Amino acid sequence: MEKIEERFLELVRFDEVVEKDVGLPLIGVDEAGRGPLAGPVVAVAVQVRKNPELIGVDDSKKLSVKERERIFGKIIEHSVYGVGISTVDEIDETNILEATRLAMRRALESLHGKNVRGFVVVDGRKMNLGFDEISVINGDGKSFSIACASILAKVIRDRIMIGFSKIYPAYLFEKHKGYPTKEHIERLKIYGPTPFHRLSFKPVLRLIDDETLRKWHKEGKLNPRRFERIKRKLREVWR
């Protein structure tokens, strides 16, 4: 328990130094779902009150599912947050970086709609979100605010993927959440991709044929912009 408390204080101290420097409360921003082969990318912007009940907050990747779920509820109690989502359509229509940026902007706009203002700290590379912001490499392991955002984003996205597992039970989304695990790749090879997959990602793109693509478009499962972009990428793959 002592180490967990020390970790909490370490994350909080980072935020306090930045807050003192900028003269504003922080808004942490992070995403979940850049790497999967299916599903949306989810971003969260959060302003958190530093409460002892939040001891245990850390980079979401370092926590178990049970720990994330427990901390998730506590963060909700002691924060104001906004969620932004970019769909598989938007990922395929642009690229994962632009879709991530869009989700982060939506999360911040949602938070601003709740009259929350502050200085934005974003995990990872510079995102140019259009706010007063700094980027922190490995920020989810350094900043308390970003760590909280990482937990909220991860839990929210996992719940979305569990929901979609009921629509596409053969793919076991409830287990791997769309990430390119051995089990997911095997299922993709057996059953082929679905419109819920990121068709622009090479491991998925290689498993699509033109006939299926046109069928989905005709059935309204792919909007025109997504259809045209995937069609172009498919030609590039088979050149």
C-alpha cells in the first residue's frame, strides 16, 4: 500500500509543478484504441479533484481489469469529464492519427460545454488540438490527470467493444477488444472482416475482396467516402 501511495503522490506532484508554471488547473487528455483492428478510438478529457480516494490511479495499461473498473467509479465521483469518439468510418476515411485528433477535440469540446476551463496536458506526441496545451511523452505514467483520462478512455472503450461482441459473437471482441491478438487474427482469417473492422489497416485490408466491398456499399454498411478510400487502398495492395 505504501508504494501505491508513493506512486499517487508522484503523479500528483507532476501536475502540481505544471499547474504552478501555467497558473491554471489541468485538463488531462488521453485515448484508447489506436492499435486495434476493429472498433472506434475513444478519447477522454478530464479535470480531476485530487482526492485520497483516488490512490491507485496509474497508467491504465499497468492496472488489471478489476482495478480499472474500481478506480473508474472513483474518478467519475471526483471529476468532470468529456468523451470523444471517432468511428471506424472516420478512421478509414482519414487515418488513425487524424481520427485520434478528432476524438480528442470532441472530448475537449464536450468538457468545455460543461464550462470547464484549464490547461491541457496530452499523452504522447504533439496533437495540435487548438487549445492551450502541452504534450507529454508517456504522460499516462507521469501525470495524474493524464493517467485518469487513460483509465476512463480504456474502460469506456472496453465496454463499447463488449457491446459489439453481442453483434459479432464469432470474433470474441469481449476478450481482445479488437487488438491484433493471435486469436483475433485467426478469427479474421476464418470468418473474414466485418464493417466494424478497420478496413484500411493492412492485416484487415488483405482479407477483403472487391465483391464484398461493393456488397457492403450497396447495403449501406459503408458510406461513399469510406468505400472509395478502401477501394483505392485495395487496388494498391493487389498491384
